[in-house]
Amino acid sequence: MIFIENEGITNPRLNLALEEYALRNFDSSTNYLLFYINEPSIIIGRNQNTIQEINQDYVDANHIHVVRRVSGGGAVYHDLGNLNFSFITNHDGKSISNFKKFTDPVIRVLNNMGVTAQLKGRNDIQVDDKKISGTAQFSTGRRMISHGTLLFDTDMNEVVKALQVKASKIESKGHKSVRSRVANISEFLKTPLAMEDFKKQLLTGLYEESEPFETYRLTEDEWKAVHQLKAEKYDLWDWNFGRSPKFNIQRNKRFAIGEIDMRIYVEKGHISELKIYGDFFGEKPVSDIEKLLEGVAYDKVKISKSLENISISDYFGNITKPEFLELVTELD
């Protein structure tokens, strides 16, 4: 595995562009590890409705970046006290949704540091019942990213102020507030550590069972390509916020795999527009389903017929087609 040096960049748009560029362009026979730290920012999951996830007034007043990532899952707050890790590997058909495979090495290092971490729920690393990390994944078909946060010394008050976490999500976790369910790794260390020392210990620990690792530094031309990707994607309002669709029907439900929120515009008995939001994890883009159902009669039988060759779990994770159909077509 090769460690990618990000040259101390803290701009979230540039770091996410670097991560995607490495995924799509680096040697496909090699596994890579990337660390990055972002200045205050909210990183939105691929399928989320940005406006509903952030406290817009607070974000604007405090100049907090809002950037959408390529992976699914929920919105997270980053600052200089949060370390992000990203494993970039081949997609072997078994690793998507296998969060344990990629969190186990991190958990092992944390345990060796005296932090009794473990994987709980879908994708969280916790100490006791406190979340210290959330992870997500994305696949191009041949290659994949499995990345996550490590709350080391994050300002938790900012997390609460910047994000608008839905009550249904908090309740599903068995907590009364965001602040009661998250914690910093630094709170569990017997000996205080600076972020840079924590980063070095984590890196060393991740490689201690492997061959000596090498560090890769991008060429000038590669950095130009990363900056171009940033300008053409991660700097754009359309990518980070997106157009809010008109709708006259809304369907929303929280499943074990996360929330699915549908905005449906029905004209003359047919679906003329459909947008699917949520913090679910799926291997395929939900835009496939949105396009497939446009023009279809808003009728359970007709919708079911349109989806007969679709594997719903490929798009949302472990839910059934009947569950999905019930959500789309249930009457008020």
C-alpha cells in the first residue's frame, strides 16, 4: 500500500478532488492510503438534500465550506481537529458495504493506543456508545474508496450549530441529542497527543503488519488535473447544492439502511419528475431509478412493472422491492 502525500492541504474541495482523481487515475494494481484534514466544512453525502442538512444562516455567517462527496451516507462536520482516512483499492465484488474490512485496521491501531473502539451499527466506530468515526464507500465498478472521519479534537459545539440533524436519526440511535452521541478520541487517551503525533502513530500502526510503505507525491501535471477537477466539479453550486425539484407528493421513511426521502411530481396521473434523497449506501446511482420512473403512471402495478429488472438493494442497501414500492405509492 502506498501513502499519498496531500502536502498539508486543508481546502475540502481540493482534498475531495484529490481523492477522486487518485481513485480514477492512479495505478489500478496498487492500493493507496490517503490522509487529509479539512478546515471548517460540512461534507454532504452523495444523495442528500443539502439545504435540509445544514444551518444555512450559521454556515454563511461563519464561512463554513459546504461540499458534496461522491459516497453515500450522511452529512458530517470537519474541522482541523478531524482526521480523514481513505483506502483506495480494487473493487473485488465483496468489499462494498463491508465496512468491517476497512475499519478493522483503524480500530486495531486505536485499541493499541488505549482507545477501546469497535464497529457498531452500519458504519460507525464507537467507544462505548459514543461515535468517534463514521465511514462511507464509493465504487467506480473497478476501483473503490472506503473513507472515514476520525474525531480527534473537533469542536463539538460547531457540529451542533452547523448541522441540522433530523430527530428521527437521533432517535434511531437511541440518543436525545447530537452532542450526547459523539466524542473526541482525545477524550479517551491517557497521554495527550497533538494531531500531528496522532496522525503519525495511526500511519505507523496501519503499516506495522505490512511491508515498509512508500510515500507518493503528485507531479505538477497531476496537481493541475486535481485543480481542474476541483474547478469543474467540487467548486460548482450545482454539484454541492443542486436544484430543488418541484413536487406535489413527498414520501419519507427511515429504514435500517438509512433514510429514503422522495420528492415526486405527478401530472395527469404520471410521474413527470422524481428526486430521491437520503443517507443510505448503495452501489449504483439512484439517478437510474429516477430516470426509469419518469413518465410512468403513478400506479403501484405500473411502477412495479418498470422496476421488474431492477435490484433495489444495489441502489439502497438491504431493503426489499415491496418495501420500496410501498414507500413510493402509499396513500396519505
